[in-house]
Amino acid sequence: MELNSLYQEVILDHYKRPHHKGLSELKDIQVHHVNPSCGDEVTLNLSISGGIVSDISWDGVGCSISQASTSIMTDLVLGQTVAHAYKILDNFSELMASKGTMVGDEALLDDAVALAGVSKFPARVKCALLGWMAFKDASVQAIDGSEKA
Ligand code: ZN
């Protein structure tokens, strides 16, 4: 897989020094997602209060794409409204479905644009989306839970 070298550096940096890794005690919900095709695993703890992603932390094992993408995702959504986090997630999902035809909106996606090249490799798209799908799942459950409470 060839990605441009600047982007490769961003990905390796998040892989080696992941952000918000190490599960926090603060959580409304915990989810565990796996990507069997690559062997990637992510456990995500999430708290949402007042419609804002107030805490997010994770732990995981797997390839550099899956782990870096999860690290980048946590940076992007922490402190944001859930609505804005979904906007970022939709934009990133669209980028990952683009088969290399999109470069990504850097204003919205920040470091996640480094993963744009992954969209050319369908087998790796699931790696890049793993943490994001875990966030989506956890946020839906957290919101459901708070409505019932
Ligand atoms: Zn992977």
C-alpha cells in the first residue's frame, strides 16, 4: 500500500503515540468492535452529556491504519456536539467510499485526511472505519440510554 510520505508520517505518529488511548473510568457506554478480515479490535468508552461528547477513550490492537484512525477520530469528536461529530463521521465515511477520488475536507477532517489514500484499498477501508463505527454504535446507545433514564 502506498500513501504519500507526509500522510504516512501522520498515520505512524498516531499509531506510535495514540491519543486518548487507555480506557477512562468515565463512561456511559462501552462497546467492543472487531474487524475480522484484518484482526483489528477496538474497545471504546464514551460519555455524552448535554448533547456533547464529554469523554472518549479507547484501547485496541491491530494494524497501524485501524489504530491511527481511532486515535484521530477521538481527537476530532471529543468536546464536539454529537451532531457535529456525526457530520465529521459522514464526511469521513464518504471519503473512505471514494475509491481514491476524494482528498478530504481538511477543515473538517484535520489529520483524518491523511487516511484518504486508504480508500483506494477496499480491504483496508474497514480498518480505517473500525473506530468510527464503534463511536457511532456507542453514541446511539448512549443517547438511547439517556432518553430512557
Ligand atoms: Zn487493519
